[in-house]
Amino acid sequence: MTGHFAALDGLGFPPFEPGTVWLVGAGPGAPGLISLLGYYALGQADVIVYDALVSETLLALAPPSAERVYAGKRGGKPSEKQADISLKLVEWAQKGKRVLRLKGGDPMVFGRGAEEAGALVARGIPFRIVPGITAGIGGLAYAGIPATMRDTNQSVLFLTGHDETGNLPSALDWAAVAKAAPVIVMYMAVRHLGSIADKLMAGGRDPADRLAVVTNATLPGQMVVEATLGTVAEIEHLLVTPAIVVLGPVSAQRQDFDWWVGSLRENGLG
């Protein structure tokens, strides 16, 4: 096994140049789900700016000399302003640092990566985007829930459960959302899940539609709570964050696909 991983040294990874920023997705939680490019960047970075969902196990893979800077943003809790985080990325790069912005999931899926990339463009800072496994796909897979199945849905809709103010998104046409796809995957939706359910049902969504909430996805403490759209109120007291919510028939596959159980969870890498 050691020899297998040693083969990575000869792959010829792209250079992580001083004065550049890499926006890297760390995946949904389990450290083993980061990409090869992301792992390489960890070993090259001078400064690592990381989110709340990035594990200590993953950070420990970086060199001791790398400066680690916490920049987590969790709903309802005090956190640094996005504009300040973006400015710091620019400032470190201007000082000639290799800056790794390490974000949970994928940086461009409800991760504010686009805002940070925009700030870098405005200041002429070279950057690279390294996608990550987003929780709306990878987190569901660890719960035995496929995002799509040929026999149930040919489309899936992803949405965020709150806007930049922390409130229920007012710009969404909830009646249109209710009918847009057989499967709806919701990020950061636990706080407003009851209101979301009401709006979807008012838009014509069947109260009997299956709903599953996956908390701490891909981590040893992962938990799945199942209900229907019409019984959300009965499960709200059980829900914790971080969580991903899926509405639609695909969660029925857990009966057969619930693979990540028992001793499998003992491996901390996922």
C-alpha cells in the first residue's frame, strides 16, 4: 500500500506557485474524500484558510510550518464577514504566500467560492479551483440514497434553505420549485424546514412525499431521520446540523442501499 501512494510523487502535479490562491473543496466531511489535487495542495500551502466543516484529521496532513487560519461560517453563530475573508486571501497572496482556501464540500456549490474568486480576479491574483464532493451528492451516498435513479427521477434540484441574511430565501418561486423536479436536495435547510415544507405543499407538493435528513454526513456520528413532507413538524426536535435534506422517492432506496454501518464507521477516513 505504501508503494501505491508513493507513486503519486511522480505524477507531475501542477505547481502551486507563490502568490497564488487555490480554492479547494474538502468534500462532505470524511477526510478520505478529498481529491488528489486537494491533498497535494495541503502539502504545498504556506497558509490554509479553512471552514468549520474541515476536519482536524485533514488539517493534520499539512506541513507543521503551514499557518492555519479558521474562517468558519455557521448559521446563527458569530463569524467573520465574507468580505474580510476574501480580502485576507488577497493580502496573503500579495505577500507571496501559497494560499489554500479549504472549504467543506465543493467551493462553488453554496460555498461562496464564487465571491472569493471574484475578489481575486478584481485584484489580479492568479487562482485555481479544485472541485470537491458536495454533500448533496456524497452525503446522500453515505446514507444509501442516490441523487438520481433511472426509474424514479431524471432531474434533481439543489437549493439553499437560507439566504445571506439567514432568512428563508424570498427570491425563490416556491410554487415553481415544488413542481420543478421529483427530487429536491436542500442545503442549510434545517432551521426553516417547517416553513419550507409548508411552502412546497402550498405549491402542490404531495404531503406524503418521502423526506430524509442526513446529519454529520460521512462522519462516524452520521444520523438519518426519515419522515414525509407533511410530518416534518414531528421530527424537527431530532434534527441537528450540519445536515442535508432530500425530498422525493430516492430515499426509499435506503432499505437496500444502507451500506455504511457497523464497523465500517470505525475507519476515520471514511
